[in-house]
Amino acid sequence: MFRKQHNHYSNRLYGTAIQWQQSPNGSTGWANITGANSTTYTTPSLLATTYYRALVNGICDPDPSTVAEVTVNATPTLGGATLLVPEVCEGSNATVN
């Protein structure tokens, strides 16, 4: 069972070995994330949409979790103008060029 908290995912399967993996498309190219073996995983800053899953190793073969998608949106533009700061938080100012 997974829950999303911003870009933090955790599970409630204790007493098992866990290996987090990432993929660029969510179906192929799964790669182990070095050192990601705990019940929670927080993604680093991302430049592209990335898919994550946990391999839960129990008594039988590893069982992959449901895939979690972390979407990265393109830098917003306004009428052909590009924001000079890629992230703008609510209540803050942005300069456009």
C-alpha cells in the first residue's frame, strides 16, 4: 500500500527487503536506485517525468509495487515570454522576459 506525500512515497510492508527502482516510461528500463532500500523513498530534484516502484522481496520471487508517476511540468510561458525563475510559489513574484 503506497501513499503520496509530495514526492515522498512509503509503504506499510515491514519485515521484508525492499529495492526501489525507477524507469523513464513506467513499463521498461527499470533500474535499481543505489542505496534505496528502506520503506520510504524521496525522489531527488527531477528534470523529467519519472516512474518509481518498489520491489518487495519476501519468501517468493520479488513482487513489484504499483507504479508511481512523478510528473515534471515544463517551464511555464506567458504569450511567448519565458519565466526567468523556473519555480514560482504562491504569493511570490516572478519576472518575465
